[in-house]
Amino acid sequence: MTTERTETVPRVDPSTTSGEREALEQWLDFHRATLAMKCEGLDEAQLRTLSAPPSELSLLGLVRHMAEVENGWFRNVLAGEKAGWIYSTEEDRDRDFHLTDEDTYEEAHATWQAAIAHARAVAATRGLDDLGEGEHHSGRRFNLRWIYLHMIEEYARHNGHADLVRERIDGATGD
């Protein structure tokens, strides 16, 4: 039996008068909520719908990917936790997009939300100029400001993908 997701995702427009940190956090949360909205009201099969084969891009894959991205930047790079990948492996770096029959939106959404909660907790203890305690695979170090800006860019790009996938599924458009 397939069930549609009907949760209402609260999405708040960022303030036009906030300070730098508040603005960065508001825009990041806005984009996080936008991806969740793109998944609302869809059943498991729809969430697995591919954008345009042979691409393996799906809404479920995007949620899994963003859980990986949250984990990578906030746990590994900012906090230096060396948490590793959630879905990907050395053999399959794009495993977050390569779905199996066992992969579910319920699990992916819960994992993504846990990664977001951890990201917020890790970021809350640092200033925008604070360098991360871990290293990126490039060997470079990044401050929290750069990570916030990159995360906003990452979500904005993938929300564009999510827009197209959602339109393909049921014709729904909009931000």
C-alpha cells in the first residue's frame, strides 16, 4: 500500500532586515523547507520517479543526497567528527542517488532531519569566522560563513532539480 505524505512544511520567508548570521541561517532553512515541500503529498513510487532517464535523479535521491551534504559539511568539515558517509561508499560514491527496493522516504527524511538538527547544534557554538576543525577532501579548511553560503548554493541548485522532477510527476510548479 502506498501512502501520500501530507505533512505541512513550515517555510518562512527570510527577513529583509536581519543581520548577516541570521540572514544566512534563515536562507538555509528556507531552502531546506523548499526541498521538503517538493516532496509533500507524494507517495513512495512518485518520490522514486526519475527526472529523465538515464539520469538517476529523483526526489528521494535528492533528500538522501542532502543528508550526505549536511553530514559532510557540518559534522566532518566544521566539527571534525569524521562521521563518514551515510549512504555512499568507496565503491559507489553516488549511492545516495542509486536507490534499492529497501530504501524509503521515511528513513531518508528522518536521516536528513537528524543531519539538519546536528548541523544546527554544531553551528550554534561557532562564529561565522571560525574555521572548521576538520578538513575537506581538497585539503582546504573552511569557515562557518563559507559553509553556510555553500549550503545555500547547494540547496538552491538541487531545489531547481526538485522543481523539474516534481513538475514531471504531477505538473506542480512554483518555489
